[in-house]
Amino acid sequence: MTHFLSEFTSQIAATSLLEWVAVVLAIAYVLLAAKQNSWCWLCAFVSTAIYTWLFWQVTLPFQSALNFFYMIMAGYGYYQWSKGTEEGRVKPVRHWPLWIHLLIVPSMLLMAWGLSLVAGSQFNSEYLLLDASINLLSVVTTFMVAHKILQNWVYWFFINLASAYLYLQVGYALSACLFLGYVGFAVFGYYQWLVQYKKQGEHVGYHRHAAKGA
């Protein structure tokens, strides 16, 4: 335990200014996303641009590629959120049925296994399978965020746990702490979006009742 704490504090002390900036902006992204504020996407763009470079330095190719993808998705997410509905209201929160998730998760894990085998001939890293799994599931989940699918927060809960472990193993202790904190943010975000989802249902129910009364 003493050795772990010593190693952990050493990593925190050695954290670069770039990683600090990336972490602060990443926290801002999650808080703003939970509040459904479109500024979250600008924070995401800058933070992920930094992480694209950082992860390449420690031979996590899938994490580097993932963050480059996040940069592109920041623009896509902003477009989707700003577009809203045809009536000009805030884009509604949606819900996917269970069978979709039962297809997504095993498929992504199987693909990750295949990618890790292919990448093993090019990169010397013992974490390629975990790296690839986080990558593919995060790609799907980011699309879910952009389209305001409620269950995205459930995915992030588990992705963030796995990410925290991975980053600690490669010396990014501050980022590991960030993603461990993201686990709590995922719970917070789910609650925030669930409240809106329920309000939407009540709103639709009210208008249906009013229409029948008319």
C-alpha cells in the first residue's frame, strides 16, 4: 500500500501542464454535458486534442485514435445539439430498448479482441485489448451522447472505471483520478437526463389528454 501511494504521488507530482489543462477542460465538458449546455463541445475539442498527443507518447494507439475521433465528434455533437427539433425546442432525450444494447456490447468487445491481435504486431503494449475495448465502446457511446440517448451514462460508468485503471498503469495518475471522478459524473448525468426524459413524457401525455378533451 505504501509503495502504491508513493508511486501515485510521484505520478501526480510529475504531471505535465498539458495534462492539467486537458483534465480541467474534460471536467468542464462533463459538467456542461450533464446540464445540456452546448459549450461542452468546445471544451471537449480542446481537451481531446491534447489527449491525442499525450496518449501517443505512451503507446496507447487506440486511446490516441479515440481522442482524435472525439475532436471530430465535438463538432458533430455541437451541430446535433444546436439543431434541436423542428419546432426549435431543446433536442429531446431518447431511450433505446434493451435488445440494441445486447447487440452493441458483445459486438464491440469481439471487434476489440480482433483489433488488439492485429495491433499486437505493430505496438508493444500489454494493454492493447483493454485499450481497444474502451476505444470502440466509447465511439458508440459518443454517438449516443450526440443524439441524447439516455443510456449513454450507463456506458460511461463502466468505460470510465476501465479507463481509470488503464491510465494509472501507464503513468497518467491525474487522468486516472479524472476518470474515476467521471464515474460519479455518469451517475449525476444519468439523473439529470432522466428528469428531462420523464418531463417529456408528462408533456406529451398532457397534450394528448388536452387534444382528446378538445
